[in-house]
Amino acid sequence: MKSQESKLLERITFIPGLMGGKPTIRGNRFTVIDILEMLSSGMTNKEILEEHPILEADDIKAALVFSTKQLRDEYIYE
């Protein structure tokens, strides 16, 4: 049985030619960065889902899990 994190990460797709090969949500034209930008602009999960009905709540979670895993070993120096 796969962990919840692994199941969420299955939603992240890399398709050459789609959105410049950036990580997308379930092969749609929504990139992980699109989700992060909406969240950072102050949109709630509910607002994102209402404005973009093709997205699902787990897509937002998947974008966050993916981003966290990508940055886990990165350090920001000031």
C-alpha cells in the first residue's frame, strides 16, 4: 500500500512539450507553480477550487508535497 504522500505525488506529471516540461497537475495545463502562486497571493483552497473546477483538493496538496520535497535539502541564505 502506498503512502498518502506517494499517492499525492502521482498527480504531478512531467510531459515534454506541455507547459515547457514543467511539473503539471494530472497532465492539465496547471503547473505546480500556478498552484503555489495562487496560494501565495492569498487565495484559499476553496477559492482556487471554485475558480478552477478542473482542480481537486488533492491537487493542491500534491503541489505542496512536491514543492516541499524539492526544497527539503535547499537552504536559503540571507
